[in-house]
Amino acid sequence: MAKGLSGEDRIIRVALCQRNLFVGDIPGNVAKIRQSLAGVKDAGADLVLFPELTITGYPPEDLLLKPYFAEKAAAALYELANEVEDVVAVVGFPQLLDDLFNTAAVIAGGEVAAVYRKRYLPNYGPFDEQRYFARGDDALVLDMDGVKVGVTICEDLWYPGGPAEWAVLDGDADVLVNLSASPYHRGKGPEREEMLATRCEDYSCYLAFCNMVGGQDELLFDGHSVVIDPRGVVLGRCRQFEEDTLVMDLDLRGVSRRRLHDPRWRQRHGSKRDQVRVVPVRRARRKKPKFEMSPPVQVVRDEAEVYAALVLGTADYFRKNAFDHAVLGVSGGIDSALALAVAVDALGSEAVTAVSMPSRYTAQHNREDAAECARRVGVDFKELPIDGVFGCYLDALEEPFAGTDPNVAEENIQARIRGNVLMALSNKFGWLVLATGNKSEYSVGYATLYGDMAGGFAILKDVSKTWVYRLARWRNRTEEVVPPRVLEKPPTAELRAGQLDSDTLPPYEVLDPILEAYVEEDRSPEEIEKMGFDRELVYRVAEMVDRAEYKRRQAPPGIRISPRAFGRDRRLPITNGYRSGVGSGD
């Protein structure tokens, strides 16, 4: 126990403000910080945490290359600091000095009392931080009247060692705080929690991890902020996929005792002391309301987790880009049925229009199912047949097509007519078109450019076909929004008589594991073959994926829910002589 501190002084009240920030909206983000500070101050918080780059939102991308952007962010931060009394707040912002730094500002006593600059700058997957930031070179420990708090930012905790370890081992920090913008993918929350718990056990300290929440283009932040004790036990947890505030009392009286029983501590203590800045910051001395400990909220998993991610990502894309109405094509198939359900859950039924565009090849049961999907979720429904327009196209192309057999050209004309109809409605009424294709189709190019790929946002872009079925069945658990017949019938593009997806593709329960291994895990065809798949099929699928890159580059953005999505995560050259198919030399 620190000399001169009473037991009560060794209890610190921490507030985690998990917030949905808007990239570039500096005034709006600052207003959200002000509002949050007022609430947690009433709760008696000593220390208040916000997510990484709170002032600007994350990731600002090339806005950071505009010097005036960073200058406006800093000016807003310092103006905010002048207003903050009786609480210590840690707020993220980009700091422009001789270079640009991803920085955490410690606000106390009406000023910026200290800053910490992120050391580990991720440059993989969706991250490009080394493009924008220089790295920090030391650790920061706040001495809050004898209670030591180490400040870190996101990736600084992802690896053993570095500023987090220095703050604890050499700066005697009892608590680590971490400002984060950790993007979501399926199952990420529990994985991240396990890693953070390991850090707490290794360093014998408490951790308060404050993550961002909300959608930013294709990225989604799940929140799931946590407070963890030195044993790796989660004491408190914010809800996933929504703004939340967590206030916790941390009783630090057992931390020093625990370290005395850890021989690793004694052997490593003090070796990096010259890389630790210790900054005194006073705690407000005021009467606090009584703190009531409650169990952590439960973690949402599997289909419930993914569905919540899709809803939040869709809602934020519309809200933050000032769109107020969606339009999408409904075919009577499973993809459009699920996309429609997500759109309604995200935006409300009054903000969605569903359009059926039957052709001469559309089965009657699909026309009925398209209308039924719309009826079940209560949206405006329009049926606009396209066969007359299709006939005009065939008449116009009769001379150049003479002497040829019908093929994909005639099939894709129908898909492009449908894309044109939806875009016409978009232009006329200001609606945003939602593309309804899934990741399996985008992977192998089973989608039509300027046809079913047309749109401003693709809800299911990172959702495989097998997961489409899983999510639809899950959504039906409380109310049957997807008609049973839609779940049971075989998938079809219906661009020619009797067409089924299985005419071109293997069954999705076979295709999707191959795609997951090849696209998300970067396994070679040989490795995938050894997993028990047919050699010829594996190489054919790999070739289809490779050849479809030019299509995917022209696809609308969609919500990232896998560890490796098309777009930010997977950037292969379109002009590319390497092929993984048979005969490539692999």
C-alpha cells in the first residue's frame, strides 16, 4: 500500500464511456463528451475514460493528412479541457507536433495535464496507422494522490511488453486504462476479453478497457468495454453494439500484496524506469453516492451477435450519411428476405421499400414469396415486371446477337434492368439502394456487375450463404419474418428457365468451408485439398475467386463481420498474373 494512503483512498471510481462517435464531426463528438462527463461526475467518478481518437472518431483515414483537421481537433480538445473540473478525463485525439501522433490527453483541473502517445501502430487487416502516425516512445503513469494509473491506447495492450508493462513494472501502476477502437468480427469479443485477462494476470493489475461502438463505413465497433481484476476476472462489462456507461469502484488494496508473491515482479521491476513519465494529478475530494456492485452483463454470441452487428452497421451507415430511406429488390429468395429483415430492424418499416421485378422466368411462388416477405415486415411493396423492357433489349440486340445461342449475356440483361429500375427509384426519391448479394457469391463472381451488385450499401457482403440461412432461422425464432418456403426452396438466380445455383456452384455447405479457408485463412489449394475436399473442385473455386477480383473492386461497401472481409482486409491486384488454379504451377 502506498505510504500515507488510507484504505478508502486506495479505492478509485472509474467510469467507462463507451460511445458511438462520428468520424470528422468534431463538434458533435465534443458535445457527446460534455454530456457524458456531466453524467459520470454526478456518479462520483474519479477517472473517466473515452475511446481512442474520441475527438475525431476512428478511423479518420486521410482526413489526418490535412494539417488543419488535426489543428481543429486539438483546438476543440483544449477548449473542452478548460471546462473540466472535479474529475480526471482521458480523451483520444490526433496531436500534431513535428509529426502526427495518436494521443490520449489527460484532462484535469481545467487543463491538459499530460499526454500519452500510442507506441504500437497496427498496419494489418483494416488498419493503416503507420501511414498516418509516428509512434510514441515512453509510458505514462498518473499519480492520482498516490494511486498509480498507467495510460495506454488499443494496440499497446495487444502485445506483451512495451508501455503497458513499463507502466506497471517500472511505474508501479495499480491500474492500466486503455482507450480503444477495436473493430468487430464474429467472435472477437470473447477473444479480446481472454487476451486482456491474460495481461491483468501477467502484470498483477486492474484494467479498464474502453472501446468504441458503432459503424464506420464497412467497419463496425462492438463496444464490449470491460473492467478486469488482477486475477483475470471480469468485474464489469458494457453492452455490445450500443452506447453504454460503466461505473466501477476498484479496490486496489490487494494489488501490492499480490505482487509480493510474484517472483517475476521482483526480477523485472525497475529496468525501464527511465522510459516512464509519472505525472501527479489530483483527485476531486467530494462525497460520492454509494456504489452498488452488480454482475457483468452477459455476452451475446453466435447468430444473435452477428445479427446485432448487421443491424447496427446498417443503421449507422444511413444515419451518418444522412440517408433516410432504403430500397431493395426482393426476389422471393433467402438473401433478399434476410436483407429486408435487417433493413427493417435497422431503419423501421416506414423507411424501407421492397420492389419485386419479375421476368418471364420468375416462378409464381417466388412472386408470392416476395410479396409475403414485404407483408410480414410491414414495408411498402411494389411489383414492377421487367419482361417488356427485357423484350425491348432483345429486339435492339437482335442483329448483333444473330446466329448465337442464348447465354449469360441475355441472363445478365435482366439483372441489369433490375439494377436500373432500383437506381431510377433512388434518383427520383432520394432512396439508397441496398444490394442483397452474399459473400459466397461475391467470392466466386456469381453476381452481375451493374445488376444485382448495384447499390450504395451491401448488407450481406461479408455474410456467407450458410450464415444467411443461420441468421434467417435465428431471426424467425420469435416471429416468422422469413416465410418457411423461402428457407426450404433451392437457391436460384432465375435468369433462365429452371436455373439453380447448383448448376454452376457446388452446394454451399461444401463451397463455404473452401472459401473460408482460401479467402479468410489464406490457405493454399493444396492445404485445402488435404482438409478432405476434392482436388479439382478446390482448384476450380480458387480460380473463380482469383478471377472475380475486378468485380469485387466495384462492389458497394458492406459490414465487416468476418476476420477477413473483401475491401480493407484483402487487397489483391486486379491486374495479376498469378493464379491458384490447376496448371498455375502450384
